[in-house]
Amino acid sequence: MNHRRTTKTTLVALASAASTWAAAAQPLGCLIEPHRVIDVGSPVIGVVESVKVERGDRIAKGDVIAVLRADVERAAVGVASSRAKVAAEVQAAQANFELARQKHNRAIELRRQNFISAQALEQARAEAEVAEQRLAQAREQRGISARELQLAEAQLGLRTIRSPVDGVIVERYMSGGERVEEKPIVRVATVDPLRVELVVPASLYGTIATGATLTVTPELPTASPRQAKVTLVDSVIDGPSNTFRVRLELPNPNYELPAGLRCKVDLGLDVKLPAVERNYPASQRNLKR
């Protein structure tokens, strides 16, 4: 009885090991996808003046995608700019303050020599204080004008839609003259790096670690095998399929590979059958041979 149990257990272990070895020995199918896909819209409601990109164009972060009509905003920037650059009020207040201060200093000296009354000195001091307050007010107003200019420029900047990432234009949804509300203007895909999605049998769970480097072979005649880094290993096995998912990051600096390709991943595992033959009874070892 014990020999039978041992034989059954060993057969199960060999079958499991053989299944693991078979899964590890063959490359697994995978899919190459964009690293991320973004629908780019407008932060404000408006009418599209022009769209600067077409489907398939490569763009860099910060490149202009579209421009909205901004006649009002441009006019507001012009007015605010004129106000911010006007220095006459500050200069006049500065000159008035200097004059009042000199007059006050002279009044102090004249009062010391009893040439003017205390009332005249007090009046000169009051005039100097008022002039100083007017200068401070003029400077504050100029600061407010500068901030108004910044606000007007920021509002104008919202009418220029820029790409938030490096990538490729996948779809263009709008053209000049259309009204922008919630609908995106374009769709951008980041293709450097690419993302590789891999479904792995549960029997290989624990053999792939985050940070490991695996060989990916795109199913493209001109593409050669290349290295990808494991960035994510699922912590949960999918029960119905008895698999788990692995994600890899595949560098694509020159945009050589298009997203959407199927591929093969070589796990690079050297899984050997366990040395369980010694657990077989002699009769079973003979049959095995």
C-alpha cells in the first residue's frame, strides 16, 4: 500500500514538473501595446481656429496640437501689458516723495534755528508722509497691473493646446471651426517605451520576478529579438484560465516598432524534472525503463 501511494505521488510530481518544464521551454505569446494612450482636449470651451497635427505625426511634449480662437484674450493681454509697462505714475510719485522729504528736512533745520513755526514743520512732515503713501500706492498698483498681465497671459495660454507627452497622433477628432466642449481634439499614444502584456500559466508562478530581463521577439519580418524589463507581476491567479499576467517595458527610442504587434517572449528558464526516481520501487523503476 505504501509503495502504491509513493508511486502515485511521484507520478503526480513528475506530471506537474513536466507541465512546468513544457511551459517554460516554449516561448509564450504576447502583445505589444502603447505605454499609454491619452485623449487630449481643451481645458476651456471655445472654437477651434486650427489643428496643427495629423494622424501619424510624431510629437514631443509641449508641441502645439491646436489653437482656439482667442480675440478677446489677446485684446485683454494687450491692455494689461500697456498698464503694466506704464511707469509714469510711479515716477511722478517718486519725484513728489523726494521733494516732500527734502522740504521736511529743510523745515527741521529751519525750526532748529527758529526760522519757522512748529506748525510749519508739522505741515512739512505731513506732506512727506502723504507723498510716501502715494508712492507706495503707485507701486502697489503697478504690481496689481503686472499680476493682471500674468492672468491675461495665462487665459490666453489656455487657448493653445499642447501635447502632455512624447508620442504619436493616433486619431484626430476635430478640425478648424468646430466647437470644443467635452470632446477630445486628438488621441496621442506613447510608444517609447512600449508595453508588453504576457499571460503566463500558473505553473510558472514564482519563476518571474519584477526587474527581470526577458527576450521579446516581435512578429514582424524586419524586427529582431530585443530585451524587455518586467515591471509588473500579478499577485492573483485567474482561476478560470489558471494563468496570471506579466507586464514588461520594451524600449523603442527610434519608434522602430509599431504598437499592436503580436510577439513571443522567451522566459529564459531552465526548469528540470526533479530527481524523484529514487522514490520509485524497484519494480516501478524497471517498468519506467
